[in-house]
Amino acid sequence: MAPPDHDIAFQMSGSNLRYGPGVTREVGMDLREISAERVLVVTDPRVAQLLPVQTVCESLEQHGIHYDLFDRVRVEPSQQSFQDAIQTAQAGNYDAFVAVGGGSSIDTAKAANLYACWPADFMDYVNAPIGAGLPVPGPLKPLIAIPTTAGTGSETTGIAIFDVTERNCKTGIRHRRLRPTLAIVDPENTRTMPPLVAASSGLDVLAHAIESYTAKPFTQRPYPATPNLRPAYQGSNPISDVWSLEALRLMATNIVRAFQDPSDDQARAQMILAAAYAGMGFGTAGVHLCHAMSYPISSLVKNYQPPGYLDDHAIVPHGISVVLSAPAVFRFTACACPDRHRKAAEILGATTDRVPDADIGKVLSDQLLTLMHTVDVPNGLHAVGFSTDDLPALVEGTLPQQIRHLASRSAEGDDLHRLFEESMTLW
Ligand SMILES: NC(=O)c1ccc[n+]([C@@H]2O[C@H](COP(=O)([O-])OP(=O)(O)OC[C@H]3O[C@@H](n4cnc5c(N)ncnc54)[C@H](O)[C@@H]3O)[C@@H](O)[C@H]2O)c1
């Protein structure tokens, strides 16, 4: 019998996750249980000075586990910074990894683990068409991920994102085997986030949730040659929908409180849960235009130094780079699945009973703009150093991003040009 044109299945791979205030100190026990003897702790230079890393190190010492500390993670990692961690991992013959930090640290630990276990040319596992997109050949060593932002959800995903500096574009490695063995999600760890880190990582949750919920359904994806070639990003599906919608609800209720008052334990606790929920949703369904467009924004940054980020290089923080295009993107995609955009707008607080489908994209976009303004997001691409002269390069950097094809309405060169243009100034 001939296979169908489109896929009829999706696969949800669960994450192993422990949640609770103070659970960071249990990591030594976890490593002892799997008989780990040599561990690499991966973090960035700033988080290395903070309580979460101190707690991890104390816990490892109490359990008699030898560890080395790699504290050279680059915030918004690059190919070079991934390779620095990979070399350390390959030289150290570690039998487990612990990542402590935001998405930058967790992604770096995933890459270090991958190439230490399965050495290869760096570009071999990197997403096609930028890399060869080879599948990960076999299991990796255990990786325990302890997020300190709320956040990327990287603790629950099989994705590692980095900047290919020489090509001016961000891309990633995507495979379910990269997913951490255990996520230790401890709301105490986000208490010290500066406001813009809280806003940026919180708005990443928002983008993950809405993009995965409005992604093309899995039934519109071509039938794979063999079932194991089903991609990590499979399209929206009934199980991801549950995680994505609940993530959006938690985010909508708590982001402003967590941003305004880091001592609001309840809001912080809900935000770090929202990040993990969104990770479970988008980690299976995928993200689309906001993320595809964010990659050249991150790579082409000139001199923007965000307040509260103490790093020595210019960056547009990931969540900001993603959300700046969100109002334009969802105005554009709403006509393809208005009911889903309506639901997102309602969760963000809009009353939509009398709004016709044709206007629902604008209503969602207005809700987003209000929220972005409240948490002090820079006012569009202009505010982070871009001008209309950059439009061709921004479009060029988006076109190779395969995730853009997951959008429920396809966006080609002219559409992308308009979406970037509309994102130059937001209010
Ligand atoms: N793998 C995935 O599934 C996935 C998903 C989304 C984003 N990402 C990637 O994650 C990266 C962004 O990660 P992020 O937004 O979590 O932030 P981050 O790791 O880049 O850190 C941002 C800043 O916050 C600081 N910081 C982190 N935790 C802190 C704390 N508790 N107290 C004080 N300062 C703290 C860091 O030192 C840094 O200066 C990007 O590279 C992005 O592409 C990955």
C-alpha cells in the first residue's frame, strides 16, 4: 500500500523533571545514584558567582563526586564558545554533565556532551542547510540541567542554539538525544535575575507558547521516509497544545509581577514552571516565524548593550530578539488559523466575542504590545540598533531557517521584508 502524502502520527517524548524550591541541593544524590565519578559543571562567568553554582558544588562535594567547573559559557553562544566547551569535555573524559544557568549554559552543555560522546566535524550535526543535519548516532552521557532563568525551556528540549559567526546567522542542533536526562527546576534559582533578564526570558516563554500553538498541524507535514526520520519539530498536535496553552496562561498571570518584584516567590515559581511547560510544548511542536526572524537579529547586532546584562559583547537578548517581531508576525499568520490566535488573545486578556476573524490578528498584536511596553521591552528594531538599511540582510538571514516553514501561513522574501519593516518601531 502506498504511504499517505502527509504524516498521520506525532511522538511526544517526555521530560524527566523535578520541581521545587531548594531541589538544586539534591543534584549530588542524583549523580551518586547513577555512579557518576567525574562530572563537568557548565555555567557562564556571572552565574558562576551566584548561589545556584555554589549549591551545586557543595552538593557534589558532600557526595564525594569529583567535578571540574567550566565557567566560560558565552551568553548567546557562538560556534567558538561551543567548541571551547567541547574541547574541555573531550579532554576530561567525564561521565556526566551538569548545566547551571540560562539557555546559554544548558545549550553549551548539550553540545559539549554530544561531541565528547560522538566526535565529528562540528558542522555534521548542525541543522541543514547550514550544517549536514546528521542524526545523533547513539545515546549521550547523563546531563542534568538546572535553569536559572525562566526561560528558554532548554532543560526540557533536545535543542542547542548557537551563532555561526562567520555566516552571520544563528542555528542549532536538534535531536531528541540532546534532551537533558533530568531537569532540576528550582524557583529559588531565578531570584537574582535582573529585570531585563526576567522580561526577556519570560517573553521567550510567550513566544514559545503562541508559536507552537499556531504552528502548522503535524498532519500537514510530509510523510517521513521512515518513522525515525520524523523531525524534532513535528507541528502543532493535541498534546503540545495542552502544554503550550497552560504555559501561556501561567506566563500571562505572572510575568509582570515577577518582572516588577523579584521577591514575589509565587510569581517566580509560576514563571519557571511556565518555561518548562512551554519547552514541552514547543520542543515537540516547534516554533516558527518569530524565532526564524530572531536569528539574524541576534547575529547582526552591532552595538546594543542591554541594561542588566554584564557581558562584554553586544547582544540582543534572545527573548527580546524573538518578541520584537511577534506583533507583526501574529497579525500576518492570524488569517490561517483565526481560532488559535483568538484563544491566545483571550488568554492574554482580550475580550474577543464581537471581534470578526479578520481583525483577530490585530487584537492579539495589541495585547502583545501592551504587555511588552509594561515590561520595558525596547521599542522595536530601531531601539536595538537596526535601521531600514539592514532589511535585506535580515531577510537573507531568515530565508535559510527551516523553522519558518512551520508557520501556518508561509512567509517568503517580500513578506519577511514587510514583517521586519513593521517591527522597526512598535509604539
Ligand atoms: N535549547 C532551547 O530549547 C532554547 C530555547 C530558547 C532559547 N535558547 C537559547 O538560550 C539562550 C538564552 O538563554 P536565557 O534567556 O535563558 O539567558 P542566558 O543564559 O543567555 O543568560 C542571560 C543573562 O542572564 C544572566 N543570568 C542568568 N541567570 C541569572 C540569575 N539567576 N541571576 C542573575 N543573572 C542571571 C546571565 O549571566 C546572562 O548575563 C539563547 O542562546 C537562545 O538561543 C535555547
